[in-house]
Amino acid sequence: MRLCIAGNADAARRDEFSTGVDDADTFRRLPKDYSGGIWTNEIETIARLTGR
């Protein structure tokens, strides 16, 4: 089974659209050993943070 992280859950609870993992602060909340998918609208930003 694979897990995909999709961003701000608080926004989803308020019926707002989750923008995904789009910034360094949100990305750094993921566990160091996280190996699932990431939903993002800022692929260039997240790619730099992963070192890829």
C-alpha cells in the first residue's frame, strides 16, 4: 500500500481546496523516512527540497 500526502487537512475540514505540499514548512513536517507520494502544485520547490 502507498500513501499520498495532499496538504492542509484543516482546509479540507472547512470545505476549502487543499493546495498540497507546496512549501518548505509543509514538506519538512513529513517524517524523514517518508516514501509515499506527494501532491503539490509547486514541483520545482519540492524537487529542490528532496535533492532531486
